[in-house]
Amino acid sequence: MARGYRKLGRTKDQRKALLRSLVTALLDKERIETTEAKAREASRIAEHLITLAKEGGLANYRRALAFLYDESVAKKLFDQIGPRYKDRNGGYTRVLKTGYRRGDAAPLAILELV
């Protein structure tokens, strides 16, 4: 596979909106089910946002807020999730394969915070 990122069969703006909504839902609910490819891409972004929350600061809060759709999720990220992983050096998310979707046999996965 080529380096970089998965295109997920979407244009750039559609892909960005999809990943923003997946990451916002993940940080809000702390566990989501989606396709394996989408889960792996959302995991990369979620790891980066959690790292920003660990460092703290107003500039990092605004960077996270610019990406996330919901301000309450950004507040939760910086108040609860970031401090929870203060002593951990990465690996904040886990992707568990769950099987295949019935309609198109796409591989499904659960993306959750560790």
C-alpha cells in the first residue's frame, strides 16, 4: 500500500467531513463501529488530538476545536480524556475487527479508546 492516507472512495472535502464526524463521535462516545479502513484513518487523527489534549494550552484547544464539530466534545477531550492518558506514550485507540457487513461484505471494526 502507498504511504500517506486512504482515500476511502471520496473527494477531499467529503473525506474530511467523514473523518471529522467519526472522530467527534469517538471522543464523545469513546467507542464506535465502522468499516475497518475508516476506523484506521480515524484512529490516526484521534491519536493526534489526544496528544494535543495531553499537552494542554489555549492554542492546542483551539486547534482541536477547529477540527471537532462539537465544542462540548473538545471540552471533554481536554478535561477528561487528555489527563487520563498523561502517563501513556501513544496508543490511545484500539481497532478490533468484528466481521463483515451483511449488505456488501465490507470488513467491520470497533474503534475504541483504550
